[in-house]
Amino acid sequence: FRLALIQLHVSAVKSDNLQRACGLVREASAKGAKLVALPECFNSPYGTQYFKEYAEKIPGESTQKLSEVAKECSIYLIGGSIPEEDAGKLYNTCTVFGPDGALLAKHRKVHLFDINVPGKIQFKESETLSPGNSFSMFDTPYCKVGLGICYDMRFAEMAQIYGQKGCQLLIYPGAFNMTTGPAHWELLQRGRAVDNQLYVATVSPARDEKASYVAWGHSTVVNPWGEVIAKAGAEETVVYTDIDLKKLAEIRQQIPILSQKRCDLYGVEMKK
């Protein structure tokens, strides 16, 4: 099946972001994509100073438009993420809609991006955001998909749980920056893919050098062998790739690590 990743140029005008995102979703559907994914924080600039201003309830304006375009195009739509307001708290939240427009999954970013690399970048999502507390998976006729948002990708245990639960594709809307992007963006994706013998796709906003937070871009798809099979540059674009589940099965048969794990010696478990 065909997967499309929309590397959207995000502006400060929410209505423009929504309009362009929906237009690119339609374009991807017209080119045969069955699963379409948007980037992290696709409807607002990324930054702790923006989250409260742009936050919405779910359902709300942005998710309503995502539901409508998923139904119009009869696709599975992974709605990147938006700042969500719920009961006085803010979350970084990804919604997924099916071909009938129904909400299939809602993932709140589990691991908040609190880092300090002296002289390069300091960022603290927890100043404004609360963490999610659950794994998020959804079924399609093609395969089961697991969700994470950006910093979630650094936590190998989360991906391993998804693999144990039968996911064959992991999708991470994310916005790595100009320090962590060149260092770890592709490396982490390839690691998660090889460790768990599944496909990993990441969807970044396009790079905007004038933004207060500059995203790395380079939305990428990695196959279960650890090969990069599709990759964007820094500009706004749509990345297409065909996900071959037969290849996944072949790789798991050739190197059967999943059946060779020493569960008598170690294990990773989902607690809730």
C-alpha cells in the first residue's frame, strides 16, 4: 500500500495551515496514497509560547477538517499533532481518522521534550504541556500501526511494545531541530526499524529559517532492514513510498530475532 508523508510549511495563520494541509492530503490521495500523515504541530508554530494560543478541544476546528477530508478522500489520515486543551491542561496530540471520517486513535505525546544542550538548544515542553499516559495503535486493512510523537522515538521500549502488539508500521510526527536533527533523526528511525523489524515513518514540518524553532525537515521512511527508502529535503513536499509487507515477512524469517528473544532472562512490558 502507498504511504504519503506531508512535509508542510507551517505559518502563524492557523486557517492557512489547515487549508494547505487539506489540499496536500487531497493531492496525495489522488496519487494513490491509502495512508497519509501530517507533521507534528501542523496547525500552529512549534514553541511553548504558542501552545496555549493555538490549543483546541478535540473534537474542534482542526480535527473536524481532518475528519472531513479523510472521509472525502476515503483514506486513513494521521493528523500530525495539534496543541490540545482538555480540562485546563494542554497536550501535544495526534488524531487518526478512518475512510469514513471516524476518529480511530488519539495519541498524546508521552515523553515531553525537556532538553538542554549548552550553547546549542534549550527547550522545555513541560513548562506548558502535560504528558499522555497511553500507547496508541490502530488497525487498517493493510497492517496495524503504532503512534508516537517526536521525542517518543528516542524511547526504544515504546517501539518494542508496539512490535510485540503486532504493529508493522510506526509513524512519528516530529519536529527535530537543527542540533538534534542532523545528529539523531535518521539514526533513531533506523534503530527502531532494525530492532523491531518493522517500517518506521517520520513526518516533519518543512524548515522555516525565520521561525523561533527551526525544524530539521527530512521526513523519512525506513524499511525493516534499516534502509532509508524515501526521504525529503528541507522544503515543503509530499514523500511517497510503497510499504511492502511481504518484504517485512521475509526479513523476519531470515533473521528471526522476535522468536529468539530470551524472555526467560529479560522483558519489556506494557503497564497500562
